[in-house]
Amino acid sequence: MATIAGSEQLVRYNTVARAFHAVIAAMVIFNLLTGIFGDAIEDIWQPFPAHKATGILILLLSLGRLAWRFTWTMPDWPSTMGSLQRKVARLTHGLLYALMLIVPLTGWIFSSAGKYPLSIYGLFDWPKLAVTKGSALAEAAHEGHEVLGFLMAGLVVLHVAAALHHHFVIKDNILRRML
Ligand code: HEM
Ligand code: HEM
């Protein structure tokens, strides 16, 4: 029997999962904005050193988040959620997890071929990979960073729109349990 949306008990994601989600979400949004609008605002502020440092941190935090993810099972979705919706949510989350690793990895690869150091907010230099400027690997990683970066931006917009739709239109607990 279907339950009325919002009437199910609130079972939240665990604290560590919610903390990982909030911190990584803020950093990914920062990196998408600086990546996409970086060239346009260069005269006011050069965002790429912070973009690279934040991207490396996203990679490290996402490895920790994924390792943690294997230790728990998510709270059940409300029974009002149909099977297509569940499939789309599962696919989107899976792709976001993959892109949280692949996008910064491609950035690290092609930036390793550049002349600038990969400075972590001026505190220390992150090691560069052995990638030659103009090599097929550097070119592919650069291309991949751009294409997958835009794919990630699209998925994040979809994901946030879905969260807001659940909260304000369907009025269930989906957003509350991740906050
Ligand atoms: C999740 C993390 C990251 C996201 C979401 C992200 C996203 C993006 C996006 C959307 C662009 C614009 C693509 C374009 O218009 O060409 C971009 C550009 C760039 N990213 Fe990232 N990035 C991430 C991590 C990194 C990392 C770790 C590095 C290097 C260590 C990096 C270095 C760069 C550089 C140098 C550019 C400028 C490329 C150019 O102008 O051709 N990014 N990034
Ligand atoms: C501020 C914007 C965001 C909001 C409001 C938001 C909201 C949510 C909510 C409500 C859930 C739980 C969904 C459910 O239980 O079915 C969730 C899960 C998730 N979010 Fe976000 N999110 C945001 C940004 C992001 C960003 C930027 C990323 C990564 C690129 C991301 C990655 C994920 C992933 C991978 C999950 C699945 C968690 C799991 O079950 O393992 N989110 N998000």
C-alpha cells in the first residue's frame, strides 16, 4: 500500500556521509563555477590555482567518501518513489561518484604537463605525474576534463533540481535526510 508523501519516518544518512556530501558538494560547485567562468573573470581574479588545489582535495576526499560508502546501506526511499525514478536516481548518483574521481584525475594528468607547480593553497606542492606537454595522454586528459566537466555540471543541475522537487513539490523527506 502506498504511503502519503512525507508521512514516513525520517531516517537520515549517517553523520559522516552527510558531512562528506556537504563538503564535497560545496567544493564541486566551486570548481564547476571557476572552471566554466574562470577565463571570463581572469582580469579580476585568477581562479585556477585555487581550482587545481580544490580539485585535488575533491579527489582525496572522494576516495575517503567512497571507502566509507561501502560500510553502510542507504535509508530506504519512500514507497511513493516509482521504479523509473529509483533507476534514474541510482544512475545519477553512480555517475556523480565516478565523475568525482575521473574529472579531478584528468585535471591532475594534463596539468602535470604544464609549467606551473600544483600548489595546494601556497602551503606545499602536490606531486606532478610524468606527463609530457603535447603528448596524446595530456591532450586526451585535457579534452576529457572539458567534456566530463560539462557532463558533471549538467548532472549536478539535474540532481539539485530533483532534490528541490522532492522537498517543495512532492514534500517528502529526501532532502532533509541528507542535510
Ligand atoms: C571535481 C573537480 C573538478 C571539476 C568539477 C573541474 C571542472 C572544470 C571545468 C568545467 C573546466 C572548464 C573546461 C573548459 O572550458 O575547458 C575546468 C578547467 C580547468 N581545470 Fe578543472 N575541474 C576539477 C578539477 C581539476 C583539477 C584537480 C585540476 C588540476 C590539478 C584542474 C585543472 C583545470 C585547468 C588547468 C582548467 C583550464 C583548462 C583550459 O582553460 O583549457 N581541474 N575544470
Ligand atoms: C547543494 C546542492 C545539493 C543538494 C541539495 C543535494 C542533495 C542530495 C540529496 C537530498 C541526496 C539524497 C538522495 C536520496 O536519498 O535519494 C543526495 C545524494 C547524493 N548526492 Fe547530492 N546534493 C547536492 C549536491 C551534490 C553534488 C555537487 C554532488 C557531487 C558531485 C552530489 C553527490 C551526491 C551523491 C553521490 C549522492 C548519493 C549518496 C548515496 O546514497 O550514496 N550532490 N544529494
